[in-house]
Amino acid sequence: MSKNIFDLDPERLATTDEFGNRVYLYPEDVKGVWKTRRKIFYWCLIVFYLVLPWFYINGKPALMINIFAREFTVLGSTLHGVEPILFFLILASGLFFIAFITSLFGRVWCGWACPQTVFISTIFMKVETLIEGKARQRRELDKAPLSLNKILRKSLKWLVFTAMSLHIAHTFVGYFIGPRELFYITMNAPSENLGIFIATMIATTVVLLDFGWFREQFCIIACPYGRMQSVAMDENSLVVAYDVKRGEPRRAETVDRANEGDCINCYNCVKVCPTGIDIRRGTQLECIACTQCIDACDDIMTKLKKPKGLIRYSSENEMNGKKRKMITPRSIVYIVISLFFVSSFIYFLNASTHLHLVFIRGKVPFQVIESGRTVVNQFTLKISHQGIQQFHANFSVKEPELKNSISIVTPAHPTVIHTPDKKIVVFFKFDPSILVLGSKKITIEVFDELTKHVVASEEVVLVGPTH
Ligand code: SF4
Ligand code: SF4
């Protein structure tokens, strides 16, 4: 009797043949309650992901991570000069929070929220099915010799994939440089912003190859998160599991019908699996908890008039007849460490003495007063502060040789800074003899009147007459 192609070899991955070459998967589509839930959730995520960087709050993008300027904008508020320690703390907190969620709900991220899963199953697979047909037709098309039909279908598919990848990659880059900047750059020649153009093209290539071709290989062999999750999980974590007690012995020629379990060995759970595994072999590292096999099996159980849930969300303990503990010492440790890092983040943020200064020159570059003996430059100074500390700021010129030649005039002495963003008008009055060819670059220091510590410095260019 010939072996069913879905009867997997126990000695190797479903995605490799006996020579170690990749076996391309053609997961079948499925309908069911979990598929509907995921579809709704996936579309919400896609809209959220694609719209978020274009959404403005208080004149700023809803989310922007400007790594080069060390600025982090979220929901209309910007943290300037974010110190590496803050990045570390928020990343560490996120990592342990994910470990906490994983210890409770297993690989919920992979199956429900990972951008790869979301985009492949909602958009890329849909396009592929539309152009190349259902799983069996796709398999036959790949096996078929080269023909005009094959060339046309493959070319069209990769053309649409490329267009979609370009859009996704541009949105991704938009999170780092801001949508207006991105729009401006896109409208100009690539040579004017070569670095960003190259970064966007690399992102497009990665998205195209990963979502269009590499797919489950990334989850199985490349994703570090997949490895980490297996460490965070235990026998109480929620997993997609096959009920061995109810299903076995599965239908087979050697099993008497009267004694067989509920599994009729139809392989539908294997046919729909995007990572090609057989969940009846127990929880496996390749399972991304996408619930496709739950729907496939529930459909069979409904047709057989048997209760659903032969494959279901459960825990190892529940499957062995024990009670599932919702909160375990492991999950408590994860959440405590995560909260510790969040608290440290808030502490360092509030204790921060960092001030961010931006000098904006007034409409009139300079004025000459006192019969040419004094030049005045007017600036608007934007001061941003990410902590809650109050500063009594005073300004001075850093260069010792210029201290007596330049006076800085502000509306109040000292200037009290207690809000995240403050704007003041600053006048520089100076002797024109300090200018070289009509300009002079100086450094302004801001020091706290109470502690006498310098809390920020910024360069500013003074201008005046050239003679
Ligand atoms: S879909 Fe259900 S009945 Fe069919 S092989 Fe899988 S577990 Fe058995
Ligand atoms: S075994 Fe089931 S839940 Fe796991 S990846 Fe395959 S189809 Fe998804």
C-alpha cells in the first residue's frame, strides 16, 4: 500500500526530504470559528500597523523611533536624547513581559500577532491562491514543466508580492524617519537620500523573500523568539494539543472499528498546518499555535456528529487529567522582573537631568544698535525635558574668551523649567568685533542655578555685518 504523503517521517522535519533539501509546503485553507476570529484580529492589526505611522497627535507621529537623534515619540509626546540605559530597560521589561504572557498562553504571539503570520496568511496566501489556485493546484503548477501559463502566473504573483513588499517596507521605514520625511524622500531622486533608499530596498527584499518564499523556514530555523518561548513554557502553559486519550487508537487497517478512537486519520490537521507538522505527535517546537488544525479537526468531528475539541487549546496538565494552574511561580518571577525593569525605567526617566535645546533664528537675522557698537541676534529657544525635575536654568557662553563680549538676555532669571516642552525668546547682544566674516559659532551652556551643574549645551551661530 502506498504511503500517504501527509504521513510524516518521524526522523526528520516535514519541510526537509531525505537529502536535507527543502520540501515546499502547500497548506490548505480552512474555515471555522478560530479562523474567523483570527481573520478579524489580523485585519485590525494590519490596519493598525499600516496606519499608525501616518497618524498625527499634537502635530507629531503617533509612533516614531528616531534612532539617530535618540528621539522616541509615542502618542504625541517625545522623549529627547533617550539614553541607552532607558532603551535597555524598556527592552528588558518587554522581553520579560513576553515571557510572562508566553508562560500563561504559550505561543500566542506567533499564531496571533507576529507580523510574518499576519501578513502571510491574510495577504500573501490570498494573492497566491487567487493567482495560482488552491493548495492542490499550486502543488501541480510547481511540478508542471515550464509553460506560458506557468510563466505568466508566477510572474504576476511575484509582481504583486513585490508591490506589497514595497508598501510594507516603506511603512516600516516610516516608523523610523516619520511619514512626512518619508513622503518627501519618496518624491525625490534616490540619489538625494541614498542611505534611506538602500535601507528601504533591503527591507523590501527581506519582506519579499521572507513572506513570499522563506515563510515557515524562518519560524523553524531562524526565529530566536521561537526558541525563547519553549524555555518560558511549562506544563501549565496553553498550547494547541491533540487529545490522545480520546483520539487513539486512530483509524487504521490494523485497528478494529469497534475499538478505534475518535481520530479517523484523515490527515486534515496536517494538510492545513503552515509549518507542516502532525500535532498528533505531541507539542512540537515548530507549532506556532495558529489554530488551523483545530478548525480542520472540528469540521471533521461535526461531520461525524462527535463533540468538537479533539484538537483544542489546552495545557499538558489538563490533557493528563490534572488541573491547570493559571499563575505559576515561573510566571510570577517573569512579571516581577518585568515590573522591576519598568519601575527602573520610570525612575531613570524622572531622574534624568537631560535637556534638549533647539535654537530657532528670528525672522530678522540681526540688528545693529548703539551706533554700530552692538549687534543683536534674536532666537526662539525650544527646551525639552523628559524628567519631572524642576530646573532654575541660567545661560552662559562656554568659550572663556567670549564671556565678556556676549550677553544673553532672557525674559526671566533664572528660567524655571518644569514642563516637558518650553519655549522662550533669547537675545544675544555682542560686540561685532568677535565676528569672523560676519558669523561666529559659540556654545551655550545651561546650568542649574541651584546645583550649579551644567545640564545641557548647544552650539549656535551668531551673525552680523561683514565689515
Ligand atoms: S483532523 Fe482530526 S480526525 Fe483528522 S487526522 Fe487530524 S486529529 Fe485525526
Ligand atoms: S500544529 Fe496546528 S496550531 Fe500548530 S502550527 Fe500546525 S496547524 Fe498551527
